[in-house]
Amino acid sequence: MNTLLFIGGLGMSEILLIVLVVLLFFGGKKIPEMMKGLGKGVRSFKDGMNEIEKDIKSTEEIKTDK
């Protein structure tokens, strides 16, 4: 049985059932909007992480210059 790391022990039938329930619950029109919002959130998170890394690097450079 092939499983993804973040899903754990769920099989293909369980994943298919979850997708079907989500489709029934939210409808076909709402899902693209949700995915778009999720993508924006992930992008914002990555941008924040990159900015933190830049701040850390600039702080390290300032410390090494002294």
C-alpha cells in the first residue's frame, strides 16, 4: 500500500471518500476559491520565512563586521 508521509495510513479508498465528502459539502464552485486562498496563504508564509532568513543573515553580517 502506497502512502504519503503526511497522510499516514490512509489508503486510496479513504482519500477518495474524503474528496467526495468535501465535494458534496462545499460544492464544485467553492473548491477553486478555497484552493486559491490556500495558495495565497502558503505564498505569504514562504515570503515571511524568506524575510526572516534575510533578517537573520543581515544580523549575522553586522555581528561579524564588528
